Amino acid sequence: MNNLSICVQAKHFPAVGKALPKCAIADLSMSVQAGEFVCLIGPSGCGKTTLLNIIAGVDTQFTGNISYSGKAVLPKIGVVFQQPRLLAWRTVRENIDLVLANPSASAHSVDELLALMNLTDVQHVYPERLSLGMSRRVAIIRAFAIAPEVLLMDEPFVSLDIPAARQVREALLSLWLHRPHSVIFVSHDLREAIALADRILFLSSSPMHVISEVKVTIPRNIRNDEHVINAFREQLKHELPHLHALF
Amino acid sequence: MLVNNAVLPAPAQVFWVFIEAVQSGQLPHHLGITLCRLIVSFIVAMTLGIIIGYSLGRSATANRFFDHWVIIFLNIPALVTIILCYVWFGLNEMAALLAVVINKLPNVIVIIREGVRALDQELLAMATCYRLRRWVVFRHVILPQLHPFIMTATRSGLSLTWKIILVVELLGRSDGVGFQLHTFFQLFDVASILAYTIAFVVVVQLLEWGVLRPLDRRSVKWRR
């Protein structure tokens, strides 16, 4: 199977000025199956973004190895960052086309994604004219448009209001159900994680490693029910008392 | 009264000298030659400056090594490089152009290096994640961010190049505006000096409105 296995023995940040050297990640290992949706939950500043940078191939200064289906080659990765990271000098459409190998061949699927995210009207607008919520949706389309094998998402719904976050979350889920692929989703909100994930990994504060993992057994068709999510959360609280700080 | 007239000629007199110089073909000839020198040395200096400045901005090691040299060349008086170029390479066109390029280059390097250091690292990380090809990254991610710095280097560079070219021509060439000004100086012909200055101002304005402003406008159309 095309599973992604991640093993980071150590990730250090050297001392800069008065800041002491820091060991961000130590002995972290995890794997993600093909088509699996995994949520990472950990205290703020524990090194989740650092881990995503390592998986995405941006940060290569670490000891350990990342392999995809047994090979040391990175899969095709789509990334949604905490900030949208759009090019301000390119329109919405140009931003999406930029990451595509063959924009004209993918034009139809990009049209569909834009329609799904309600962005068809603004596709020729420059990102500075968009609200943050719209920019985030563009960033999500960009990640989906390349048809990734692995999708990395770093708190993509932060600072969206509740209806906007729900709308984007539902769009994300329907896209993922439509074309299953591995997702690693960083969150600080346990309810959100329960609503989305197949499996939740709890991470320690730095140096970061996996403390515990939980399979979410709720069927997907009843996950938009608040009560079910809350009940599962209470159950987790009860079962994992040592993780109380993360809830 | 006569002396005063020669030292500070009336606008009408300058105007007629100007018309005369244009009609005789003298002014277009010398201005054309100076413009050619400007274009060649400017293009060479900008191209080299962007390449070197980009490399120094990206590589801390290269920068540590070359930083002193950039500072030294930035501060060597223009006259020194011009004289040395003529002495070492002879009173020829190549030496003249080389002197202009050497004077202008450090200026471009310093500005572009600053621009490269200010590049948005988050956007570069995004480009790495999506495995964008080097050329695509340069053209769509890096170049638009460097654009204001390139425009600054162009503007400050053009004005600097003008001034240096005239000195280069005055010292070692037998044509060009600098050579003409030297001749007029020896004849104390202030009216002609002012006439050539007017021609200069006109050309600079044409460049500003015809080339630089449209480039500026193109780069800011995405701003709110």
C-alpha cells in the first residue's frame, strides 16, 4: 500500500543570539495509510508546523527519514498553510494555475473546485481584495488542484468565523470523500479533529513525540451531530486523563 | 555688460543656440553617441549587477567573501577608475564603457542584494512544497518581489551613469556630450552649455515618462 511513514529521530534549532538551542522533535514516528485522514493535536508551539515542514520537504535539516510506499521519494504533496501564502501579484486563478503541471488540462477540475468553494466570481481578482476566509479557500483549492497523494493542512480554519469554518470544512470533507488520499491535519480543536479524522495523534510539548493515538469510530454520516462529537470527546477525556491539558 | 551676457545668457539666446545646434546636426550627433554609450554600459551594469547581487543575497558564504570588495568599489572615486581604465586599456571605447560599468555596478549589487534578503521566505517555502521549477519560481515568485528594487537601481543608476559618462567623454573621447561641454568650457560658451543641458533634461524626461513610469504602473496594478 502507499503508506507514508515518518520517522524523525531529532530536529534541533541552533542557538540564535540570546535564544538557546532547542530540540524541537525527538523520537517521533508515525505512519499514515493511503486514503487515511489523520489529525495531529498538541499544545501550541510544540513543533507541529516544524513537522509539516519536514514532511513537505521544506526543512531537510533533521535526522530521520520519510518514506512513501517503502521508497525515500516524497509523494506529490499539497499543502495548506496557516496563512494562505498566495502570490499577491497574481490573480486567484493564476495562483492556482501556477502549481499545476498542465493548467489547460486541469482547467475543468479547477472550474469545479472554484464553483464548489463559491469563488467562481472572484477568480480573476487579486488576493489583496479577498477576505481572509476567501484566501484560505483559494489556498485549499490550490492544494486540491494538483490531485495530491498526501495533503498537509496546518490549522487551515484558524481565525475563520464559525459559519465560514463550517462551510470550508464541509467542502474539504466532500472533496476528500470524492477523491480519497492521505491527509495530515494539524489542529488545536479536539471537536474539529473528531469531526474530521479517522485517527487522532496526541503530541507532547517540545521535544515533540507521539503520546497517544485514538481511532475515531463514529460513522462519517453522523459526524455533523454536535451531541455525538461531544459525547466522544467526554469519553476520550475519561479514557485519557493524562491528556487533560490538550482538551 | 557684454561679459555678463556671455556668462548668463538670456533664455531666448539659449533657445536660438539650441535650435542652431539641432539644425547643424551637431547636438543630435553627440547626444546620440552619449545615449549609445549610456544604453550599452547601463544594460551591462544592470545585468551583471542583478546576477551578482542575487548570488550574494542568496549565499551568505559568497557575501562574506565579496562584501569588502563591494564596499571598496562602491567608494572608489569615479575619477580614479576612469583614469586607471584609460591608462591601463588605452584611450578607446572599451576602456570608456568599462569605466562606466565599474562605477555603476556596486550600486546595483547593493540594492539587489538588499531586495533578495527581503524575499518572503514563506512564499519560497510554498514554492518548494509544490515542487515548482526553478524558472517558474524565479519568474513568478522572486522577480515580482525584486521589481521595486530593480526599479530603484534603474533610476539611481541612470542618473549616476549620465554623470559618469560625461566625465569619461571629457577625459578621453573626441565625441559625445561630455567632449562638447569641454570644448564649450574652453570657449566660455555658456549659452551652448545650457542648450546641451536642455537637451539632456528633455531626454531624461522622455525616458522617465516613456519607459520607467509604464514599468512602474505595470507592477502595481495588483495593489489595492
